[in-house]
Amino acid sequence: MAETAQNIDPKAQAKADKAYAKAMRPWYKKKRYIIGLGLLLLIVIGVAANASGGEDPPSTAQPANQEPSAEEPAAEAPAEAADPTVLADDGWEVDTFNVADNGIGSFGASARIVNNTGGDVGAATFTMTVLEGGDIIATLIGSAMGVAAGDTATVDFVSDDPIRTGQFVYDFQVDASF
């Protein structure tokens, strides 16, 4: 004689019912959507809060070994002497450097850096240190890839240090170049 009722373990049936109910929940009640939307909301609020303030004018670059001054130098250095106003390290030379708010209230920068190493470079990483009165205000990190000898790379620098205005001096360092 065949049985009409199945012998099912009650614990297994409870687990199956729970899994079915969880799978049938609407999408807006699932954790993966709630967490993602919450993070998106926090990002939007952060950007809106930073965008509502007045925009600070970008500071002008000064090498770390030269104090800011209002007057121009009277004479240029001889050609064979190293120029103390140039930001350079290990054959890399900063052509232009512009500091600005990165959109989230931290230091950001864009620089044109020339590869004067004498050879092609697969990758290089750089650090730009922002100083005020001898104190480190911010550290910015950037990188470049595939820069031929004599070519210029545009490097975007990032930092998580809060931006502020002032007269700064800068120090440029090549961390790695290969």
C-alpha cells in the first residue's frame, strides 16, 4: 500500500519555508539594496555639503626650498647651477602644478611632469608634500604609466587631507620609477 502523506522532517520543512519566504521578499526589503542605497545617499549628501560652500582659490606652487615672496628674482641662476625654484627629483621635473579641492573637501592636484630620466619609463609614482611654516599640511600621491623619455605626463594627485587656503610651499618626490 502506497503512502499518501510524505514523511518530512519538521526541521527541514521549517528551513525550506524560511528560505522560500526570504527569496520571495520584494527587492527593496533585501539587505544588498538597502546598504547600497544608503551608501549612495551618504555620498550624495557629502558632495552636496561640500559643494554648498564658497570655492577657495587654488594656491600657487612654490618649491619647498624657496620661501614665498612677493617680488621676482633680480637675475637668473647660471645655466650650470641647479635651479632651486624647480620641483624635480630623479630625472622627473614638474612643469606645472595646480592645487584645488578634489570635490570632497580634500586636497587634489593636477601636474604636468616631464620624464628627463633619459629612458622610457613603464610606471612611476610620485608624492607631493604641502608645507606651511615647516609643518606638513597634506601629502598627495599620483602616478604615471608608459612615459617615453622627454615626454610629459599629466598626473592627477589625490589626498585625504582636508583642503585649506594659505601660502604653501611644496616638496616633490619620486617614490618609484621603473
